[in-house]
Amino acid sequence: MSETRKQVLVAVDMSRHANVVVDFAIYVARKTGLGMLITYVINESAYHMDADDPNLSRVINSESDFAHRQLEEFAQRAQKRGVDDCDIQVLYGNPKEVLVHAASAAIIDHVIIGAHGKHSVSDTVIGSTTDFVVYRSSKTVTVVKS
């Protein structure tokens, strides 16, 4: 990660709304001169498997591989559109807490997150992870509706 330039933390969940969030973040990064840190959180507890189940690590590794590939595509899109400082990261844990912690880093200036994602119901206005990040983050949070 670049230590000399502030970045916008872009939280994606790989739902169909992630593209809209990334495109908005690219727009913000270009207008403000901020770099981008595109972030995905793997929620290991979402898998209803015992911790000692040998399939658990295989499933998590598969999700991690998929996430890295998708984040690389998002980063390439940002770079093609003029955002030179674009990093990616895959983190592990409870997405709510992990995103708030990641946003507290000194290099993060702004957080961009979708209004709802993977587990949304069509009439949900704001997802629980987004709600948590909005109210717990010390940084400015922009919620992108799609």
C-alpha cells in the first residue's frame, strides 16, 4: 500500500451491486485525487461447518481465490480509468467489525460501501453491515444505492 497518499476504502461484497460501488469509487478517486483500496471480507463464520471440518479451509481458500481475481479486475478497471494508486485486500472476520477497523487506518480518508448486497431483501433500505460501518466508522462514509 502507498504510505504517501490518502486512499478511499472501497468495501465490496461481490454481489451484483459491487460494480456500481466500484464505479462510483473510481469517480470519487479521480475527482479528489485519492487512491483506492478495494476491500473484500471473508466471513468465515458464515459457513455452517465445524472449525475442524477439512472442507472448511478448501471452501475458504476457494472464496479467497475468487475474491482476489475479482478485486484484480476492479483494480485494473480503476487504473484504466486513471486511478494510478489502487490496491486490493482480502480480509477475514466479521465484515462489520473488520471494515470499521480497516477504515480506522491513518491512510484511509473516506469509505465507500453499498447500501445492501448479498443478503438484501428487495425492500431493504440499508444493509446491517453498511449500517454498522456508517455509525461506527470515524471516517466519512458514502453509501451507494444501486
